[in-house]
Amino acid sequence: MRRRRRESSIEVLYWLDDHGNRVEDVDDRFNSRFMMHDSMLGDTWVAEKTIAESGVAIFTLKDIVTLGFTTEEFNAMMRVLRDSDFEECVSTEEELDELMTPAPGRLLR
């Protein structure tokens, strides 16, 4: 129970540009840096890893939306993880675009 409270106290705040300034949007959500905050400790820091490095499974749905992903994109990325037994993850905007674009004969799940 204590661990769950601790994890729920950590959240994504916003994106950073190359100079460490707060920005609303970034061109590459998978390789850009972002700020994190722990409300229990009051600490704020730049995330150590990008989404390309960490994957999306560590984030809450609120974090994913804060980072500008749709719930549909999140679900698609989680399916890739599930279908690969957590061996593969989406790590580029191009991979995500491909997942989100229905190919002839392929249904989006």
C-alpha cells in the first residue's frame, strides 16, 4: 500500500525544449525531455530517460495525456508491449503513426 501511494505521488508536469525551458508541445515526443514532480517529497526534476528509452508502461494515463498522447495511441503502444511479452516498445513517432494508420486488410485493435 505504501508503494502505491508513493508511485501515485509522482507525475509528469510538462515538456522541456533543448534549453530546458517549459514548452507546450514538442516535435518528437519519444526523444524529448520532460519535468517530473513528487508531491509527497516536493521534488521536481528532469526525467532521466526519454519515452524512447523507458517505454510508456511506467506512466499513468494522466501522464500520457499530459505528454500529448491520445488514449488510442496509448492503447496501441500497450498492445505492442503485450503482444511482444514486454520485449518491444514503440520508440518513434513514425512507428506510432504506422500503428495508428489502418493498412488494407488490417484492423486497428
